[in-house]
Amino acid sequence: FRRGGGRDEKRIAKNTGVIKNSKAIKEDRQAAIDYFCDLGDAGAAVPALLQRFEYSLEHGINDTREKESCMEGILSYGHDALPLVREHLLVTNRIAWPIKVLKALGDEAQVTDVLKSALDFGDVAFDQARVDKNYDILCYLVEMKLPGFAGKLGHFLNDPDERVRFAATEVLIEQTD
């Protein structure tokens, strides 16, 4: 009984809810991860799998295994997953695993473009998560050449957070322009 794919939408919603729930039974969460890895629809699966990177479990081994499973699942969708990972990086504050996925999917130029666009140039002084995100991105950008971007990076030299100022300075030192 399918009317407009409603049954699939319910399964997708149910499994997404399980993946998002850090208190769910680990076997149920793994079954939901497996469901999305085998779904065959990047548009539905990748955003759901990316939700698993939004929290960490107390038991580190299980946390790492689940995140690795999600990463493998996302990578299995290939370049179809790239714009979805990019969108996620723009809105999330938990960026370590999505950046790993991005590096595995794209080339260095794509990774650099996404990281530059994920920097928040607004006033983030009162939002520690956004400050931390800027700091983490700047730490990744230290290894990259960013021609023509030095002027924009100057914004972070006046940041109230000392770590962000130092990270921005390190990025600027590595630039040739």
C-alpha cells in the first residue's frame, strides 16, 4: 500500500529521528544508519547521515564506529553527496567529521571554497559555538594557499577571541600575497 510514497517518507522520517537521538539504543541507531547507506537516494540519505555528526556518545569506540559508518555511507553516494555536505557545513557548528567527508569527496579547491564560505564574518562574539567554528576552519585553512583572500582574512585580526586572531595570523603568514 503506497500512496505517493508515503510509506517511504515515514520510514525516512523514523530512521532520521533514530539517527538524531543520542539516547537511542545503539543497535537501532546502527540499523537506521544501514538503512540510509542502502537507500539509494542521496537527497534523503546524506542529510540524515550527516545528523549523526551533531553529537558525541560517551562511549568513544561506539561513537567512532557509528560516525565511520555514516562517513562510508555518505561517500558511497559519491559526487551526489558533495553539495549536501557543503550545505551542512554552512549551518552546523560540529565540523570535524563533515570536513573529513568533504576532503574524501572533493579536490583541494572544492574543500578550500567550502571552508572559505563557511567562515562567519558577522559579529559572533556572543556565540561561542560560532567562534569555535571560525577557529576550527582557520586551523584547517593554515595548510592552504588562498590567493586574493588575505584582505577578507584581515577581519579576523580584530576578533575578540585570541585563538581566532592567532589562527588568522598563521593563515596570513602562509599566504604569498
